[in-house]
Amino acid sequence: MKTRILTASMVAGGLLLTGAACGGSKSDDKASSGSSAQGAAAPTTSAAMTDKPFGAGCAAVPTSGKGSFSGMSADPVATAASNNPALSTLVTAVKKAGLVDTLNSAQNITVFAPTNDAFKKIPAKTLNKVLADKKTLSSILTYHVVGQKVAPSGLASGSFKTLQGGTVMTSGSGESYKVNDANIVCGNVQTANATVYLIDTVMMPKM
């Protein structure tokens, strides 16, 4: 147990050195689930329009195919993420943690998904150690998932319990939101079973 706590501490240290931070949230909105499957629809100018993805980071999402907004809406969240090139490191981590089936079979969840750039903030040596530690990795990843769907309107000021057991805080307005200290760069992306918010920092739970 001490070994795993030490490993998590090493990650936290690496994140602090590179300016990393934490974040999270939850809520239920089935209506937004169906209406955001608008192909490569451009990000909305206001998060008040909860039927479409929003945020500058949405420009990195493919405009067609399975990794596009419409393509992702047809698949469960782990499968949808695997088709999005901006989430390839996250997908690798999910597979190593053995969480693919868990995430794909869950219903009405919210996932705060760190982008590849978020993982790049962690020193490679530290990241490799975490990827090799299944229990610690699982704890970190499930800290990014809450047990119900969260619409953008629920992000303004919220406190949400994650599947890991810890709590994440959300804040912001318009198109500018944070989960703990992580920025949401592309929000309200719908998959078949989850609402996804792409974030720029890997969040760390208390171990």
C-alpha cells in the first residue's frame, strides 16, 4: 500500500513541477445527448446553448468519421475516445488500467478527459511508472469520472463525487470553465453513454 501511495505522490510532484492541476463535475441531461450529434458542428458561442460542443479545443476534433462529434455520439465513451486522435494517450491509459468495459457499460456518466497535451505535462519517466501501476492508474482515471451526466449549466459552481471516491469542483461561465484547476478546452461532447469534457491537465486524487 505504501508503494502505491509513494507512486501517486511522485505523480503529484511531477504535475506540480509542470503546472498541472485537478478538476471534476456531474448532472443529468439526456436531451443534450441526442442533439449534439451534429457532425462536425462548429463550437457554439455560448455554453448556454447546451445542445452543441463548445470551446476552442473543439477545433482539434476531426470533422468527419468515427472521431467526429457525430461519430463519437454513436459509440460508448471508451470506444468513442479511441477514435479521437487528441485522446490517444488517455485511451492507452484506460486500456492498461483495464477500464474499457467498465466505462463502456456505465450509463449516464460524465468524463473529464485529459488530452494528449495534458499528459505531456507529466514527466515521461513519472508517467511510465504510473502506467505500469494498474491500481494507481485506475484510481487516477476514475477520479475523472462522475456517475451522472453534467450539462454545461451544471458547471458554473459545483461539487461532485467521482467514481474514485474523491470530490472535484467546477467553476466558470460562458465558454470558460474549470474542473479543479484544469481548464475545459472542449465541452459537452456526447457519446452513447456519457457527456465528455476535454481538459488540459491530468487531475490527481488525494491518495
